[in-house]
Amino acid sequence: MRMYDWAYLQKMRLKHLRHVYSGQGWALLIYLGIMNLAVMLVMIPEAVSLALSGMDEAQMTQQLTSGSGWGYFLAIGIGLLWLLLWKRPSYLRDVVWKQGKPMKVGGFFSYLSVFMSAQLVMLIVSILMTTLMEQAGVGYESSSSISMDDWSMFFYVGLGAPISEEILFRGLVLRSMEPYGKKFAIVASAMLFGLFHGNLTQAPFAFLVGIVLAYVTIEHDIGWAMVLHMFNNLIVSDTLSRIGRMLIGEAGDLLVWLVILGFSIAAVVVLVRNWKKIRAYVRQERDDPLCAKAFFTAPGVIVLLVVLIGSIVLAESMALQF
């Protein structure tokens, strides 16, 4: 093949990949806009009512973040409808729910251990950020806290969010990237998943668990990713926290740390025992060498990253208490 023919093919390949990734970026931006608009439409009447009652800004924020989850349900309903129109129902049936290897009991608990060990990262990041801000003489309250005391919010966080986020990130985003390379698809979809959480406390955790969830989806199926996601939100984020609040003094915090450390030790054992298999998997999976270049130069992805990073900066600046 002549040199200019090869260069032309590479140029066309890069153009095609940019088109694929850019389409995903614009679709995620539209989904993000739909979510924010739907939540605002539900929250505005409540916010106006609270303001008229004389409640100050801090109390209003606390009330709104611990309130109803119906706005989020409306958001994911409209958002998923839009995504189905984008990809068509046949894509959801044939690609998103594509079946891989059957899940074994031992394998599931191995994935669960690695998945839950990422909680340790989130706790450490939260402690470090709070400590650094205290040293700088600045108060800091994490923007990641959402109360699940309301039943609608409980069902959204425990069931609605895991199902909708898995369909979005592991179904549509991951599956669309997968044909061009599994490794890049896993990392890129996990990165977007982390940034979508909108704060520095959750972003590293969501990135790490996003890698686990993406691998489980590709090698097994998206249903198991949903199960892992629900376990985290229902058992750890809610039930374990509720039990901890019922205990006296620092016993609740100690319980949380013991559970997470237990998972982390199990995760280390799993990773050490399977290190050769992990290394072999990384080596045998070959990605299109143009993936990264096309992804980070795709217009839709660039705009999406600017919006997501900007939202994180805004959220963290609002969390600072001077």
C-alpha cells in the first residue's frame, strides 16, 4: 500500500472515530440538560415556598437536598426515552443486554470485594480534603451528601439511579465504544461516569467502580453490573449508614471503617491471586491506536468535559465556607 493511501485511511479512520465519540458526547450533554431541567421544574415550587416561609439559604439547601426524589425519576424517565430514540429499542435488546460468560458465585464475591474497596478511596479523599481545608482556615462541607430519608429519594438512589446509570454508561456509552477497543472503552466510560457525579469526593470512587462495572458488563452482562451498583447504594450508602447512626458515639464510624477495610483486604487477596490473569487480559486486548486521540479531540466530548469539569469546580467552590 502506498504511503499516501495509508495516511488517507488513517485520516478517514480518525474522522469516523471522532464522529462516533462526538455523538456520544452530545447525547450525554442532552441527557444532562434534561435531568437538570426536570429536577429544577420539580424543585422550583418547593424552593419558592421555602423562601416565602422565611427560611435562610442554608436551611433551604438542606431541605431541598433531603427532599423528594420525584424530580429525579421524571428526569431519568425523559432522559432514557431520549436515549432510546437515539439508539432505537433494538440496540437496547441486542447490544446493551448482550450476554457474556455466566457469573459464578465466587466470581461475584470477588467483583464485589474489589468494587466495595473503592469506598476506602472515597473516605480517604474526603478526610484529606476536609483536613487540607481546615489547615487553610477554610470550612468545607462535601457536596456529595444526599439524604435518602424520603421514600421517593430512597427508591431513586437505591433502584432508579443504578438502573438508569448502568443503561447510560455501561449500556450505551461503553457498548458504543467497545468495537474499537475494550480497554479504552472501559477506562473512558469510567472516566465520564466519575465526572458525571459532579464533585471531587465521589469522582475518584465512581471512576474506580466504573472500571469494575464496565468489565463485568463486557465479560458477563449489564444485569450483574446493576446488582453491584444497587448493593453499593442500598447496603453501604444507606443501610450501613443508618445502622452507624443508631450506634453510640464513634461506634458507627468504626463499624463503617471495619466493613470497608474488610472488603479492601479481600480485594487485595483477589487482585494478588488473579494478577497474572489481569495482566494477560490487558495484554491480549488490542485497542485501535487512534481511540484516545479521536476521543479527546471530538467536539462533543470536548464540550461535555468542559461542562462536567466546570460543574465540579462550581460545586466544590460552593462547598467552601470562608
